[in-house]
Amino acid sequence: MSVTTDARPFSATLRASTLEVHDRANYSTYMRALLGGELTRDGYAQLAIQYYFVYGAIEAASDAMAGDRVGGEFVFDELRRLPLLERDLAHLVGPDWRATISPLAPTREYVARIREASSWAGGYVAHHYTRYLGDIAGGQVIRRTLEKNYDVAEAGALFYHFDGIGSAPRFRDQYRAKLDNAPWDDAERARVIDETLVAFECNGAVFDELALRLDEFRA
């Protein structure tokens, strides 16, 4: 178990402990190509396809965790991405998208890890935090890139619209407060940090797999 708590709020410790792996994923070869406007729209659609499977697993875990004393604090209906991803994929892939898409091998592993980890509240929160807070913050850079370089603003990019949460900074502050107030002792917090690191690694593995197909999707 990797560890470490300190005098800071847990949310600050969690962020600091995962900063390196977070940055590694954000500056992956695939993300650099996407943010640089180097891909075709289909090249971006491949990411949305993988997210469909990832968020299907996380939001199924949210349903199961809704009544949990700790995990239930992190279930927000206004964050749900699956309905928006369905609309995005209908636009990006076509009306028969459900019959044509499939998860990459690292995506299948990511989904399996989410299901396994979500048997306990801290594991669920680790994956929930990794995805949603990243989408609300850094994900908005992708949203602007899609509008500017890929001519995708509404349909196709609805995944990055968080109109239901009100002020994004205020929502993130409230979320961090929930992390700080969760009744975890030092050992449990260390487990949450470890699982968050795993979540970032899973996400990075999906990016690495997509990078293998860059030549196919370069504009």
C-alpha cells in the first residue's frame, strides 16, 4: 500500500499523490494529437466509444452504491454521462452505433477493474473522482478543442457539457469537501489513493491503445 496522509485535507493529499500519473495520461500521444487538432472526427469518436463502456460501468456502480452510507454521498444524477454519450455516438457513428462499437482490450480491463473496485465505497469513489472531476475541469479543454478544430459543438460533444451542476468551481469545492469529510481512517485513505492511481493507469492504457491507431485517424 503506497501511502500517506498528512496535515492537509484529504482531497489535497489525493490530488498531490496522483498528479504524476494524471499528467502522464493528459500528455499521452493520443491526447496530444487530439488537442492539437491532428485527428479526423472519427479519430475523436474512438475515444467517445471507449468512454461509453467506461461510464456504463461507473454509472451502474453508482446505482448500486446509492444507498451506501459513504458511497452514496458521491452519487450525483446531474453528473450522469451515459445518456449524453448515447446521443453523441448516434451523431458521430450513426443510428446503428450500438451494433457497430466494441471496447478495446484495455477498456475491457478498465471496466472489469471498476466493477471489482466498486465492491467497497472507497474504490467506487476512486474511480468516480478520477473520471468526473477530470471531465468537469480539464475536459473543458477538450470541449473547446472539439468546437474549434473539429466543428463539433453540441451533438457529438454533449459528454463535456455539465449544465446541470451549476457553478463548476463550486461543485468541485463541494465534492472535495465530501472527500475531506468521508469517514475513512489513514489506512482506508491510503487504499483510496492506491485505487485512484490504478484508475489513472487504466485510463492511460486506453489512450496508449488508441495511439496505436493514430496513422489511421490522422486528418
